[in-house]
Amino acid sequence: MKLRELIQNMPYLLDTRGDLDTEIATITDRSREKVDRGLFFCIPGTRFDAHDFAPEAVANGCVALVVERYLELPVPQVRVSTGRGAVARIAAAFYGYPADGMKLVGVTGTKGKTTTTYLLKAVCEHAGYRCGLVGTTGNLIGDRRIASSLTTPDPIELQKCLRMMADEGVQIVIMEVSAHAIDQLRLDGMTFEVGCYTNLSQDHLDYFHTMDNYLEAKRAFFTRGMVRNAAINADEETSARVMEGLTIPHITYGIAQQADLFARDIEITENGVTFVTRLQGLNTIAINLKLTGMFNVYNALAAASCAMILGIPERDIELGLEGVEGVPGRIEMLPTGTPYKVILDYSHVPEALKNILLTVREFARGRVIALFGCGGDRDQGKRPIMGEIGGELADFCILTSDNPRSEDPMKILSMIEEGIKPTGKPYIVIENRREAIRYALSMGRDGDIIVLAGKGHETYQEIMGVKRPFDEKVVVQELLEEMNATTHTTEG
């Protein structure tokens, strides 16, 4: 494809230098990548400016550049007002605008994105649609998994993935939309048939600095012309801000507040939750969800709202929701064969930890034991808050490493301790996460519930910038086998 074809519909174009008939065979934002006739995007970042790596990119096969300032390099250059927006638009053009032939649904919010997308995918598939999913646990085409490193992938990876989906006959793509993706224009130029807003709680303040900035990033998804219809959580206090001046058609869902779609007669057990839901003026639908917790009622309502906007029949909504057995790393009961239960959950922010602990308290016959930490190089303000929540809602806490990244793990743990100490609840600090899990399993008694919080679906631990294999499902199984072998040896 010629360079001029890639930029002809791009709104951020300022001017150009060099031959626009240059043939482009690859697009990339990685200067070290060996490519054939590549177009390299020079995007200024918070830590590095890719303009500085353009010579390396040219040496590795790039024959043209997208820049925000011209460089003294002997290749055609396209100067744009914003590199981030340009990469999204050019990536879409390079892959033939794959999203245009599919309906897109975007779910944004601090919590609930992953579960809501899985529930909606199940509903749409029950209605006979071929679906794709883009999100935290990876990308799916039907049941086939495609690995991804970000909640919302970078534009090149995203458009490549959408191209694969389009080529395989996908009709509906359900996508987790992160605040970072909105702020960094990763979805620029795309139009979503439905956008869903779930909630807002403290997270990512290392990037957004204030909750107000974080909210405005989420709100922009609905106000920049990217979304045709919206589904919004009526019980979320920040939803009023999201709906301020909203000009697109929208419906609300909720439990406590007046909402278009609401749930009643909710019963929660360790095996799931039952409720009835009704859209104002329409039939009542009885739902027997296999996922437990009040927050999963909200996730189901969010999915049902989006499905109704898409025109999915009520029966498919009911059967689709009820068919979901579980979501990776989301209140996932591990098959331990022990008299105590072990639950894996991705709860890595204060509100999510609160929700999971409140939920298990409702059906715990014994103690609630919470094992958690906080990520390094991220919002430090949530660390004492997490400690306080653990101390208030668990009977015993085990503080351990999450993904310390480049930070000193003990510094992170000491900040969590600041919040747990005033609660007076017993706790222990075991920095090594594997050993912390061993300790939790060793103290488990009949009726106890051990919550392993923070890692969820992740299969690695990032320590000093290195990702090391760490799948908690595997770790738990290995530890139980070691403990059983030790017990048998001792008894023998």
C-alpha cells in the first residue's frame, strides 16, 4: 500500500516531505523490529520519545516516518498534530478498516469490564452471532484465544486483531475499553454501536493524578462521538457526570435507584445468584446466574442492557447469562478437594477487594483469610486503603507481593501495613508470594475461605522489570501436593 493511501483520510495531517508513492508493507512503533518496507511512528511518551529512535528504525527496514517534528533522515516523513491519533487512523487504514463490517460494543469502568464482556459474549453467541472479545484476559475469536498484553491493545495490535476477526466472520466484537486507551486515542476513528459505563473507583492515579481526570477520561468515551448508544449504571454516583449533556440514546440499569432495567428478589449463595430483571414495560426475566456476588448482578444487568440495545431476544439473554460457568480469575473457586475453599480473584483495587470480601462473608462458615498485596510503580495512595479494607473485612490477612515491578516489595508492604494496623486485626507479612500461599493453605480449617486477591487470570509475577511464570492455579495445586506428600511421609 502506498504511503499517500494510508494518510488520505487522516484528520491530524499537517504536511509531508518526500515521496508519498513509497510502498509500505509493514507498520510499526518498535524501532528494534526488523521489518520490510516499514512505516515507523514517532510517538512522544511519558518516559521516552520515539523520535529519538527513528534512525534505528530506518536502519531496521523502515522507509517512511510519521512524526510530530521533522527529522534529518533521508526518508519520506508525514508530520501530524498528534502521533497517537495518527497511529490509530493509519493502522485502521493499513488493515482495511476491519471494524466497519462488525458491530462494536465497548465496556468501560474500573471494575466489572471483564465479566461483563464475557457475559455479553455468551448472550450474543446464544443468539447465533459469531463473536470476538478483546480484553484483560486476552482476545478471543469464538473460543480461540489470542494473547494480548493490555486491557485495550495498542492500535496496531488492535487493528490487526480486528482484521483477523473480520476475516473469520465475526459479527460482534465486545471490547474492554480502558481509560488509558481513551486518553491515548487508541480507539480514535472507531465507532461503537453500544458503550457501557459500569463504575468508577480509585485506580491508575499514577497516570491520571486525580479522580476527576480519571472520570473525564471515561466520560470522553461517550461524548466524543465514538458511541451511538449507551448503557449506564444508575446506582453509580459518578454516572450523573457521565450523563451530563449526553446526546446519544441511552438506558440505565441498577438495583437501588430508579432505572430502565432493574433487578429484584436477589438471592446470593456460594454457588451463584438468582434474581428477576425487567426492562420498564416489558416482561420479567428470571435469571439463575452461576457467578456469585452482588457485583455480578450488576455485571449481568450491564450485559443484558447492551444486549437489549443490540436487539437480542429476552430468551437468549436469559439462557446466555445462565450458561456462563465462570470467568478466568474472577471469584474463581479452585478445585482443591480441601475442607476449606480457595477463591482466586483479580481484586487489585480497594473497591474490588471490598466487594470480594463482603461477598464471601455472606456464605463463609468459618474464617475469611485474605491474601493480597499491591502493584509497584502504580498508584501508591490505594495501598493503605487496601490494608484497611483487608483488616476490616477479613479475619486474618496475609500481606505479600503482587507485581512489585521496579519497586522494593517491602516498601509496598509497609505502606499496606499503615492501613491494616489501626484495625487491630491479626496479619502476617510474607513477601514471597508462593510462601505466602503455602502459609494460607497450611492454616486453612473446615469452613474457612481463603481469598487469593490481586493476580486473578495473570500467569506471571513482575519483579525488577522481569516477568516470571507464576500461575496461582498451578501454584496452589503444587503446594497442596507437596503438603499432602509431607503429611503422608510423617504419618508413615
